[in-house]
Amino acid sequence: MKVGAMKVEINGESREIDDDAETAVELIRDGLGLTGTKLVCGGGVCGACTVHLDGRPVASCLLPATALDGHALTTVEGLGSTPEHPFQRAMMAHDGLQCGFCTPGFVMAGSAFHDRWRAENPGARPDREQVTAALSGHLCRCGAYEGIIAALQGACAGEFDEPAGAPPRVEAAAKVTGSARYTVDVTVPGMLHGLIVRSQRAHARVDRVDLVAALAAPGVSAAVDLLGEDRTVRYHGQPIAAIAASTPATARAALAVVAVGYTDLPAALDVTGAEGAPVVYTDKAQRKAAPSSAEGPPPLPTWWDGNVRGPATISLRGRRAVRMLDAAAERADPGYLAATFRTAAQAHTALEPHATLADWRADGTLTLHASTQAVAHLRDAVAARWKLDARQVHVVAEHVGGGFGAKTAMTTDTVAAVELSRAAGAPVRVVLDRAEELIDGGSRPGTRTELRMLTDGDRLTALALDTYGDGGVSIGSQVAALGAFGYGRGPRRLRDFDVVTNIAPSCPFRGPGGAPFAWAVEQGVDELAHRRGEDPIALRRRWDGNRKRHALYDTASALPRWRNRGPAASGTGRFRRGVGVAAANWFYFLDGDTRVALTVRGGRLLARCAVQDMGTGSRTVIATAVGEQFAGVDVDVEIGNSDGPHGPMSGGSRTTPSIAPAAVAAARLLREQLRQRVGGTAAGADGVRTASGVRAWPEVLTTCEGALVTGERGRDRGGFLVPFLSMDHMRIGRGMSGSVQVTEVEVDTLLGMTRVLRVWSGLAVGRIWVPRLARNQAEGSVIQGVGFALYEQRLHDPNTGEILTSNLEDYRIPGIGDTPEIDVHFYEQGWEHVPGGGIGLGEVATIAVAASVGNAVHHATGWRPTELPIRPDRVLEGLAR
Amino acid sequence: MTAFITAAATIGEFRAGGTDLSERRRSGRSTGPLVDLTGLPGLAEITPTPDGGVRIGALVTVEQMARDLSGYPALAATAAALATPEIRAVATVGGNLLQHTRCTYYRNPAFSCVKSGGDGCPARTGVAHHGVADDRGPCVAPHPSSIGMALLTYDAVVEVSGGPARTVAALFGDGSDGTRDHQLGDREILTAIVLPPPLPGERGAYERATSRRFAEWPLVEAVARISVTEGRITTVRVGVGGVAPVPLRLVGVESLLLDGAPDGPLAAAAAAATDGLRPLPHTAYKLPLLRAVVLDVLHRALTGPDQDAAGAPRP
């Protein structure tokens, strides 16, 4: 619809606007270029697009552009190019952000609430309930809610009326002012807009992809085929082709005229009917090409039977374990437990969608702006796929709006953008919409685990796990295998199966396999403790040989909420409270090839590394590691560019233990080089000792412009777990991280709602480089675990295989009102063999959360949930039994 | 009046706040031209009527309703509980009544159903967890209007430009017409809702059953209005949503309570909430849930303070 000329006051300036955008967000982002306002859900659910209309926050994705006529519009840019609003300052000081993609929306809603609150309640501090209700129209997938709540309370109480000191996160100012540029915000002259044609069938041979009509449509520059050589689509929504056109609207129009001819094949849409169902992969080559949701080493090779892959078996005296379990079942041993646990598929749904802007130039260079967790790896993967020299390929990701594992590999957006750019001879940007993101943009596979365990009280005597992964066309769920790494060395048989179906694939998601593993095993341990009438922490302490986790058990046991928790199911009222515990461990991965370059520039230090920041704080970690070696010196950090020295993928919790030691190594090298330059006798954190006294670093730097060193990550003391194994730069280090979660819930036995009230999260990951950011990431891990436990569930239509939860209304992630009060406790010893003494925490901190919720629900009600999510209907059904 | 005639004569789908329609434009359930109603005069106000009631213009926002209708606590509480602050700031009461179903199949362009101009209902053989608990017609999606549910308990009348005024019950029909979410004629424009005066000393309560704390469409919801005179319940009205293709008023529950003592057996009355309902195979869980929500609002409307057992304020 043509809007016609409108008069709008935009950020204080009267403007005449003539734009045919239908909604305000399109006008603001595409028409006015004010990209601080983000478009995420398009349905008014997430609030990322919030702006002020006449001073009141509204969702601009639902606001008709015509509604702006005659009114005053304020975007985040209108609050100022520096963080001047008290709530912006408070967000920086409380670190109420991670990736920053939702931040402008929160800033707009919070600033409006702040202004109104101060006018109506001068000097008062709003309570948690008031601020969470005010911000209930906003979602943060990183889970930075604790910081946001504290920030809004503090700003309203007048604590941030003056500028505060340096924020804990170095790029915070760019994120709270909306000036941080993400891939979806990048435009270049002549840029085309690419869209993807997706399968309308769950399983079909594609006989014809007719792009002629689309190519003839006005504004269309290129159309490319994306289908593999076997010309088969195996899930509803699978990419088939892509087109590029001058505007999003012309691209949408052209998409509608692409004709795809299908010959339908019978589809396998249900894991329970997989036996005798149509076969998804009919030959070895197809099976080999199946995508995997595993992280780290590739899934163990195994055999296939129709759609069932496996078992991939890891055993410690496995036959003995089964014999012991069978005998225990036979004699009804009180220490024997058998139960089935199920988890739902959980979507990553990072708020910045997958996006790539590809510019393939005639000179052979290919520049990509990509929302990726791995600029260096993506550069290499792109070079390999299109047979380019890696030096011709440049991958840029200045800011990344979340990833959680879904942006580690080369994804469809990148393939489509590169192919289209080559075909069109122009830069092309491909941005997935929220539905695409929720269909195949990434998910953790659903699982069913058959658990059998036996104890004689003192130890876990025998264990058998059979896990059936439900990752659609993908394999590699790897759940049962994790049973090899904990609770002693008793006999155990661990078998992983994947049941493939014609449903969209999964991919690695934060601690892949770990959360479903803990959901089954940690509830099993809890149940055995309960039957024995024993404290579940005491039981774990006896079974678990991990010394670092013992330290966490000791602290957890002493918590008043644990000591005073009372017997299970002792409440009688409508609202029943319970406290549950669960533990986890995880691998220690690192990228041993990581290097950080450090140079003196303008009296400051500049650190460079081809790492990226998806919200976990890579810039701040490098700045901190360097800054500790150079007192008083300002450190600039340039990351997010594959041209820098090699950096790690942000995945497998490997970023910090890779970049921090490399940054320290660089700083030490530079200190030595500068010492020699100025003729000093020794160099310390404060400066260079010379005959005439200590020369402080800021002064030394002014004389050493251009000095340059490169520090290397180096080896751990004692080497790595598998000395010669390096998989795409990844190495497996010695030792495993540990976590213990103590969780308090309240179950509404009338309406079936479960609320998580408080979580104590104990983490044994060694030295913490940046405490506030580490706490933020740990809090976010808890919140994602709460989502996994209570709300999140990817659903598909059983008749067509189409993903139904394709928007953020139907796919439910935790909101700010669902945030428990979270205490994060770090046990910092036990990693002395790692340079710097600490490892990553993003995965281990989320794995045990859902299991601790399940155990708390059992403690509150006496009913043990076995299937995720713990929905109200399941609670009511369980309590009625 | 001319403005209404001009609007009605313009080809296109009517748009007020746009909070439902903008989403349907994205999901392909609205494709034609649009006619903005936001400029129509006199529709954005709440005005007193001569008999002591109020006339709520169709363009009054949900936020205004939540804030400015303190004489109608059940309605105000319902308005305050729906959607998010950003939506409530611009969503209109007229749009709330006339919004389309939130059914995931309806909003997904890959599917066709009786409501989107096709045949049948893919939810019946698909995922219908959020479907109705009373199967009344070809469409199994519950009606999305919480405000419509609340208005049913007030004998409210809607005024219509281009047609006669009608009751809210008549606006929605009986739920057997699966092709549409309301029974307003094509070129009719809903202009206002007229409420009778509040009851003396009336109390109200609203509750929705959800997974999350805020901002989620209800599995089931209920609203109750009660007034007690000289130790007897002299008026009681109960409305429920999430149950049928239209909002429902539970006359059966009301009749069990009327003239009774306020400390009488509420559970027995609430148990009647599901009498005669015909759930789908996947929505049988809604029956106990509905009884629970009805019991909760009755209890809270009678006992007053909106508090839960632990003393924390409820949303």
C-alpha cells in the first residue's frame, strides 16, 4: 500500500516521508536506515523492534507505517549517540546484555518505564514484579534478564543519573545505543536481496525447478539451484533454489512464480512408526551425507537398519552390566531402577537470524558479512567449497546476535548468498525470516532414553542406557555415550541410536546430548536416593569421584535452602514448593592454534584475533587478559574478521581457554620486546624497570609506536588428552568441567503451572577471567535450561511434516517474568594445568538445569515428570494419578 | 457519518491498531488493499451514558480499558492481563473483538482450512493441543478475544455503522460457523461497546492458565463478576475462553451460585463448568483445567484481594 507523503517527527526532527513500507519497522530500518531497531519475530512477541510513538513504547513490526503520520517517532538512535539515558547507563553497569540484539528494544521499553516511574514515584525503587511486567513484551535468548531487572530497578531508583565508570563489557555502549552493527544491518551499494525457495513436500523427487519466470520478473538478477545431485527433498522446508532481486518486495514476488515439479515419495514422519516406514536414506552415500548434531569428534561409525542408525555402543564390561541389571530386575532389588525419559526438540532461535551478505568480485575476491560463530572456519569452508584460495576469502562478523551452536557450520544463507552473488555479479544479502529460522535454523534433537541403573548404596553398580535420537534427517544425538564419563567405573552399556525421519534436521546446541543425558540419569540418581531415604547430594558425593564437583557438593549441601528443604511432597496447599539438585560434567575443548596479534598504536594497544563475539564476551576477555599485563593502558580489540590471526570457533565452550592464554602470551612477548627497546632490566605489569626507576607502560608506549608481536595459545602442562588429534583446529584437553544446580520450584497444583523460583548454580571451570560476564553467561545458561524444562517444544504436523512452531508465539522461550533468582558460584581451582587456569562454561552451566527442575517438581509434589517440557497439562495429569 | 460511509465504501480490509492484521499480512492471511479506520472521529473515547453505564469507542485501546474502567473490575483485569504492554498500547477494543484466530495452522501459509477459504481442518488430524474443549463446528480453534469473553458477562451491546446494534453473543454466534471469527457483515463497522451500569459493590476476577508468567495465549481463561447483598450472592456472571470457537458464558455455573451464600460450595458449582462439553482427543486435559480456573476466579471474586496462597500478587 502506498503510504503517500507523511509528516513525521523522527528523533526530534520534522520530516516528510514518502515510502511504500507497510509497517513502521520496514520504514525505520530500510527506508530511514535506522538499524538500531531490530526485526526478529514480526509478531509483536519479542519486542526487539520497540520504538516510542509519542513517547510510548510500541512494537513497530505490527505498527502500520501510516500510524506514524502526524506523530513523533523516537528510535534508539534518538536517545543519543552516547549512552545518556539513565537506563542505558544502568544496562551497561549491570551488564544487562550479551549478544545485544534484543538490547535496543529493552532500552526503549525500559527508558519509557523509567521516565514514567520517576515522574509518578520519585525516589522509589520498583519491585521485581513491576519491572518484569513492564518488560514482559520482550525476549532475550541469551538470558541476560537478571542484569536487565537490576538495571531497571537501579535506574528508577536514581542510581544512574550520572555517567558511571567503564562498563564490564567493552562494547556495551555500542549495544545500548543501537550503533553496534550486525550482519542484518550491513548494506553495500548495489546490494540485492536473496530469498530461498523451500520444499513444500516432506519427501519427494524434484523433477523440475523452473526459474525462468522468476528470472523474467522485474528487478530479478539471479536465480540458482541449491538442490543436491540426488534431486531429492527429504523434509518440508528444505532449500531448493534461491533468487536475488533489487528489493525484498520484488524478491518475494519472484519467489511466488518459481515452479517446482515434485514426484511424491512416501515420507517417514513419526519416530514411533519408523519400523516398516518409508526409508529416508536408501544408500550408503546418502547416509554418509546426513547432517549431524554432534559437537567435537564426529559420531562413531555404525550400521543402519532402515531409518534406525546404531547402536553406537560404548561399554565398560557391558554384557556384565546387562546381566547384573536383568538379575536385579528379576529379584526386584530395591536398588534397581528402570524408567523411560523423553525430551522435546529445542530450537536455538538466536534473535539475529542466520544472515550472509556475499560480495563476489570480478577480481576473484569474495567478501562475506555473516552471522557466524566461526569466521576463520567459515572462510576455510567457503574457500574449499568454491575452490578459492583462502586468501581471497574474507569473512566479517562485527557483532553476532547469538548462536548457541547453530552458526558454527556453513549454513544455507551463506551458500545461497555466495551462489547468487556469483551469478548476479553483485553483492547479495540473504537473511532468514523467523519461520525459516525455526524450521531448519537449528534445534537440539528430541530423545527417548531407556534408563536402567542399579546401586548397592555405595556406588553405581551397573548402568544401561539406550537413547533414541529424534533429529529429523540428521544423526549424531550422542546421549548415552556420555555415561562413560561419570559416577565411577562400574559396568555399563551405553547405546546410542538415531531414528531418522523426513523432518527438518537438528544441529549442535549448547552441550549437545548433555541435557537429555542429565534429564534421564540425574533423575534416576535422585529417584534412587529418594527410595533409599537418603540425601541426594550425599549419594552423589559418594558415587562421584570428581574432586572439583566434591567442592561444589560441599557448598551446595550447606545452602540453607537445601538444609531446610524437608521431606518430599510434604505440602498440602495449592502452591507447593520443592528443591531439587542435579549435577553435570562436560568436556574441555580448545583451539590450540589460536594466536593474538598485539601492536602499539597511538599510545594504546591493539589486539587482533580472528575470533568473533556472539555475546559471550570475546572482546572483553582479550582486553582483560592483555590489560592485566599492562597497567593503565587502554586496549582496543579487533575481532570478527577472518583476516586476523587464527582464532577459535565460538563453540564447544572453547573460546575463552583459547583466546585468553594467547592474549597473555602476546602481552608477555610485547612486554619483553618493549623492555629491550627502552633498555630496561625487567618488565612487570606496572612498567619497565630501568636504572632511573620504573617507566610506566602508558609512557613507554608513546615511544614504541608500531611494535608488533603475535602470541600463541600453546600447550597445556601435561599436553592434551589426545596428543595428535586436532579436528579442524579443535583439541580435547585433560579434565572435565563440573556443575551442580540446586533449584527451587513452585508448582500450582490447581492450574498446572511450574515456576522456577531460585537457582544456585555451582560451576567448576577454574579461573574466571571476567566475573560479571561469566556470571551473565551462567545465568543465561540457567534460563535456557528453564526453557528446555518447562516451555520449549518444536512441533511438526504429523501428516505433512511441516514445522508448526514457526513463530515465537507458538515456539515459547522463557520471558523475563520466568526468570528465577540466580546465584552463581564459581569454584576456581583444579585447572592449574591450563595456561591462565580456567576453561569455558557456556555448556556445562546449562546441562543439569532441566534435571534439577524435574527433581524439584518431584520433591514438591511426589510426582516425577519424565517427559519434557513439563507443561501444565502434564502436571495436572501426573498429579491426578 | 460521512467518514464511516466513505470507509465502508472503500474496497479493502478494515484496519484499526493493526496488531492482528500486520501479523496476518506477514503470514499471508491478508493480501488485499487496506482501509485505515484510525481517522474515524469519536471512536477513541470512553464516555458515560445517561443510565450510568459507559460507551467504549471501538478505537479505545486495551491499555485505556485496563486503566480507565475501574467501575468494571472484571473487564479491566481482563484487559490488563492480555498480550504485552506494547500491544495493549495500540491494540483497540474493536480489533480485539474482531481479530482472527491464532490457530497455528490458520497462520501458516502452507496449510489450507475452512477459515482460510479452503476445506476442512488440518488440526483435527494434526496437533490440536491448544484446540477447543467443545467441538462445535468445522473449526477447532478457540476464539482469541479475552475481552469478548469478559463483555459476555455484562450484557454489553455493540454498536455498528451500517447495521443494527447487537449483543456480544450475537456478534460471535454459536461457534458452528467455522468460516469466520465473528458475524459482522462485510461492510459493517463496529463503532462502540455499550455497557450497562456496574452492579452495586460488584467484584471481579480474571485468570488464565498458561505455561509462562506473562504474554502467552491462555490454554483456558475465565472471568467472574459477583455481587453479594445481605449475605447472598445476588448477581454472578462467569465467562470462559480457550474452550470453544466463541467465548462462552456459563449460565449453568451461575445458576448454581445465585442466591447462595458466598461461603457455599464453590467447587460443586465450578464442576458444572464442563457440563456437556465435547473435547477433542487431545484437549480432554482442558476439562479439569477449566473447572480449576473457574473455581479460582469464583474464589477470588468472593474473597477479594488478588493474592495467591503464598501472599504474592497474582498477574
